[in-house]
Amino acid sequence: LCLALIPGYDILRSHPHSMVYFNEYLRMSQGELHNRWEMDYWGLGYRSALKELLEEHDTLKVYAWDQGIELNKRILPTAQRARVKPVPREEAQFIIENLRGPKRQGYPGKVVYSLTPLGDTSLVVYRQY
């Protein structure tokens, strides 16, 4: 029973990003982790990134290689939703990279936000200009 409580505690501790859960007791390097497992398969971390960026910027021109921005934009309140503009990479002010397995790109620019539930990076935001 006690062993079953440990993973449950870790899932609660990583809330609201408990969908990115890994066993801390079988640690591996970040590179090995990202090459072997999908981190945030459903892209739920985009919401946290968008909310964080909207606190500091009036409008956001953002790019992501998948549809995570569009899907998570729907969750935001109407006023915030209107401030998020998905654009092509060349026009983006911010690039949001959802780390899903070996697809990691490592875009140029300054890292302004990262999501690291339980120390495992699942999403990175780069400021392009």
C-alpha cells in the first residue's frame, strides 16, 4: 500500500501538469527521456505557456509545429483568446515547443518560459525577436 502512495503523491505534486508523469526513482537523462517517451502528448502545457505570456503582453504572435496553440486557445476566456494570433514561424514573436519525443528542434532565441513538472522539461517558449 505504501508503494502505491508514492506515485500518487508525485502526480498530485505535479498538478496541474500531472499528465507529464515519470517515475523519479528510475531516473534517466533528459535526452534519453525525450528520445524514449512522449512528454506532453496531448499538448496541455500550451495553456500554461499562453496564460504566462498573456500576463506580460497585450497580443501574442505565436508559432508551434503542431495544433496545440489552436486547441488550447479554445480553453482561454474570450478576451484572452482574441489576443493570441497563431502565425507562421517567420512572423512569430514567440515559438512554443512541445517536447514530444525526438521531435525536439531547439529553436533560436531566448528561452523565456519552460514547463518542468517534477524536473522533466515538457515545453519551452523561445522569444524570437
